Amino acid sequence: MLETPYSSGCLHQQQEVRHRGHAAVEDRTRCGKDTGFGRFPSQQFAVNAVWLELSLAAIDLLAWTRTLLLDGALATTEPKKLRYQLLHGASRLTRGGWSLRLRISATGPWKNELATASTAFHGLAALPCPRRERPRRTRPRRRAPPCLRSA
């Protein structure tokens, strides 16, 4: 706070904005540590590097799940509470008729939230994919031999 320059009398508002931005960064760091970012399982660098990559992937999945699938209070909950409420919910993944189905228990405490997230996920899966353009050929096509060419 001491290195913040004083300019035109709005020092308190500038500090407030700066601290709120920093609080958001610290909140993300704390949530990352709850997801496994701060605990390394081994003393070997290679094992810890894989653990870190998987933890970062879990943090990304959690952030996208909050953004795309959840709404209301669940979109802002901590990872520990979100794991308890949704990921440990009473449901079963069943297979039949060449498809997988998520069977949500009718008596589960967060069955409505899990059903809403599942419906939102299936709605995302139904979105059309952007069409990819085929890459152009980089080498010219071979010409037919002279005996096969038409004059």
C-alpha cells in the first residue's frame, strides 16, 4: 500500500479496486490448493509434474463446470462443497442401448441441481460444431503420363 502513488484525491477508490482484484486472485489460488494444487504426493520431480498438470486440468474443469453448467449458489461455491454436493451425489452411470445414462436417485438431497447440470451438459453437446476447412494441398498434383493425356 505504501508504493501506491497519490493522485487527485481518489486514493481510497484506487486502493479498493486494486485490493478487490488481488482478493480475486487469492480466492482462485485458495480454490486451487483445495483441488490438489498445493499438495505434492512424491519427492520425485516427474511424479509431481504429472500431479501438477492433473491438478491444473481439474481446476480448469471445475471453472468451466461452474461457468457453463451451474447457476445460482452452486456457481460460486468452494470446490470442497461442490465435490460434496454434486460429485458425491447419489447417482449411477448405467449402460444400455449403445448409450450411457446417468440415473439420479430420487431421494438425493441435491437431485434437482444435478439434474439441471446434466441437462445443461446435454444441451452443450447438441450444439453444432464449427466447420473446419480442409487444408490446401501444398504440392502440385501429378499429371497423367503422356500416353493417357487427351490432346
